Amino acid sequence: ASGEIHYDGHSLIINGSALVVQSAEFHYFRLPSPDLWQDILEKLKAGGFNAVSVYFNWAYHSPRPGVYDFTGVRDVDRFLRTAESAGLYVIARPGPYINAETTGGGFPAWLKLVPGRARSSDAGYTAAYREWLGHINPIIARHQITRGGSVILYNIENEYAVNTDAAYMEDLQNQAAAAGITVPIMHNDCCDAASWTSTWANGPGAVELPGVDDYPQSFDCAHPDVWRPWGEGVTERLRDDIPALALDYQAGAIDLQNADYDNCRALTGPQYMKFFFKSNVLRSGATLLSYYMGFGSTNWGWLAQPNDVQTSYDYGAAITEARQLTTKYDEFKRQGMFVTSVAPLAR
């Protein structure tokens, strides 16, 4: 049966109930084994999460213009079905630009030959990204909660704050609407938006649900005992009529030099989690918490960005690259079971 999703100034309201969303990021393209997707998604569900956030990687699906592959390890319809069967809501993030420490931020190599500036309303780029969205949006649309699936939110672009083009942001939303996307559309501003006014909270190109990314512990994995916050790490409410949305909240770190992900796990371990994550709910009143990453996994082939020389994308996450559970997983479970079950927190 189809469901309903709304929101007010406090939280998302799903099928009439206010909800605290506890989400973990997981990239299917870093685990190219559909049989193992279920393992990770079930572990996230058991670990106190009620949602999974996922980037859809344009480059992974399109080796050349006009050619798209959604079969086998690229079967995102299967991924979304598996998330539904695991009992997880889905935050869908098709870009077109995703960053995610991927080559070209998820742009296919052939886009380099297309005239016009990427991430703008230039004609060549517009035709290219409309082609991508024309393939991925219908897949996402049929898995929305409003059609009986589990997709509850749709993210356009990613941390888009340089050379910004409001017409581009508006067209991304128009393309989504034309494909039947009816769940709320959001955008993640970077980073620690407490220090500046959100680009996409109001005015041309604004989205329904603007949220912020926060990485308060930064990425200095070589010194895991040093706390070096980018600001307070407290999520800001960007408009009075929407919830405080902690999108891409730091739950690990990359280590481009040493690949010592045990240190990254210590840098963002239970001590950090107990302070920042609990403060986010109890001080900020945040009711949508999406943690990057829940499971990092592996960079295959030429997937990684050029300065990320190792294959591992373990990220110091709660679930290791080898799909093993850690003390961070334990802490996520303690907090997740609490915030998703104590109803007054949603208000």
C-alpha cells in the first residue's frame, strides 16, 4: 500500500507519525556484490538505523554517451528492493555531482568532452545530466513511499556552493517532478552552515528541505586523540518551517596518506559519538540524522578520486571494510534504538 510523507518545523511525518530518522550512508558501487547488500542493510537495521542514504554514481552506470547499464552489480532497482525488504527507509541521492571521494565526483569520463561548464545550466552539460536523470529518476520514483516503496527523500546536487547557478538547481527539481518524484526534495549544504546563510534555503533554486553537512572532528587520523572541531558541530535549522537536518554528519574519516583506518575509527569513536551525536539531538533538536559513512567498503578499479591512492574506503566506519562490527556499531545501536523509539524527541 502507498504511504504518505509530510514535514513540519520539527520532523518528518510518515504515515501520520512524527519520526526521528537515523540514517547511515552506504554505497552499492563500493560493494559490487548484490548478494552482500542484504548483509549490510540488515546489519544497519539491527544497529539502530531506520534509514539508509545512498549516492547513485552516474559514471558507474554510463561508460559512454547514451549507454547506461543497470544490470548485475549495477542493478539499483534490486538495491532499493533489498532496502525495502530490510525495513529501511531510503534517502536517494542521484547527484548529478556526488563527490563521495569518487573520480570526477561521479561524473562519467566522457563528460570531459562535452562543451560547457559542469554543474551549471550550460547547454552541453544540461543535455548530459538530463540524460542521466532520465534513466535514474524513474527507477527512484517507483520506489517512493508514496508508491508503496521506501524512498522518503530525494537529494539534488551535493554541497553546491561554488559558481552556483539557480537555474540549474531549479531544472534539477523540474526534472525530478517530471519523472514523478513527489517526496520532499532536499540539498546538503557544506559545512557547518552556522557560520553562513544557506544558499538554497530561500530564493531562486531553493529546495523544500535544506540541510547541512558537519565534519566537526575533521580528518587528522594521525592524531586520533586530538579534538579539532570545525565549529561546534551543532546542526542549524535553516528555516523555521522545516526540521533541523543533519545531513552527511561525520561518522568516520578518510586518510589519504596512511590508510590507517583504525586511527580514523578512534578519531571518530564512541567518545566523539557520545558528545556530538547526542548534542545534535538534545541541543539542536535535530530529527533527521544521516551519518557518513555507516559502511565504507572498497574503491574498485578507477573509482577513487586521484589523491585517494589506496583501494580501501573503510572510512573508520561502524562496520569495517570486511563487514565486521565495531564498538562504534555498538554505540550507534544504543543511540539509534533510543532516538527512534522515544516519541517526544520527534517534537
